[in-house]
Amino acid sequence: MSGVEGVGVAGFNARPAEEAREALLGCCRAERWAAQVTQGRPYSSLGALQARAAAVLTDEDVTEALAGHPRIGQAPAATHSSWSRSEQSGVADADQAVRAELAAGNQAYEARFGHIYLVCAAGRSATELLAILQARLANDPQTERQVMRGELIKINDLRLAQLIGTEAP
């Protein structure tokens, strides 16, 4: 997180563009997306900010944003958003068998789709995340890309709400 958390929409709108862009990159590690959302200011509400963030998200942004997310069940590295640790807290208490299945599922997913398994993990247990992963392995690549984009939008919505200090609806 980068110093603008909890400032409300008005505070976010008032920040210098570079500071706002950096804060947005903490939410979603996609340069063009962060620039587009920054340029859309001022926002009248969290909903308006979230709508703009979803509307300007491209497939290329999704690909770039994947670098900002650790594998489900893997400890976040320094390059990952500080939000990842709390979002994946449901995995922390998982038993070794579930962790092993998640690791194997991650490998199968990456082999099938060529990128990490991205899911909005907030509030979900390791068992739930594993079941979702296993179900998504049956998707065709185009369907999975749409599902993954939807998951990134959910993640971004939660992070944007935290960024400005408002709970997501």
C-alpha cells in the first residue's frame, strides 16, 4: 500500500496524479490501467471509481497484472501487493494435503492455460479455492480468460474500496 489509503474518494481525487497512479499500481500491477483510472478522475463515488477501473481493463492489462499476484497457497514475494497476504489468509491454516493439492492444481492450471490461477481469494478457505481451481480446469482457454478477468475485477474492487477507506458493497 502506498500512503493514500483511507482518504476517501475526494482525497483520492485531490492527490497528485503520480501519487494516485502509484497507489493504483498497488491495487493492480498494470501500468496502462493505472494511468487510465488516474486520468478518469474526479470520481463521484467508490462505485464510479470501480466502474471506470473495470471498463478500462484490457486483456493486456490482465496479463500484466498477473505478475502482481502470487500463486494461491504460495507466500507473497516482495514484488506482490501487500494485500495478497490478507486475501489469501484462508490458506494459512490449510492442512498439508490441501496445500499439496493446491500446488499440484496450480501446476496443472499453468500447464493448461499458460499463466497463474487467479481467483478472488478474500474470505475463501483453501478447500474452496481448490474446488474452484479444479472446476476451472475444465474451462476452454477463452472462457477461462473471461472468468479470470472477472476475478481480477473483483480483486480490484476490494482493493479500491480499501484504498479509499470504504468497504466494498
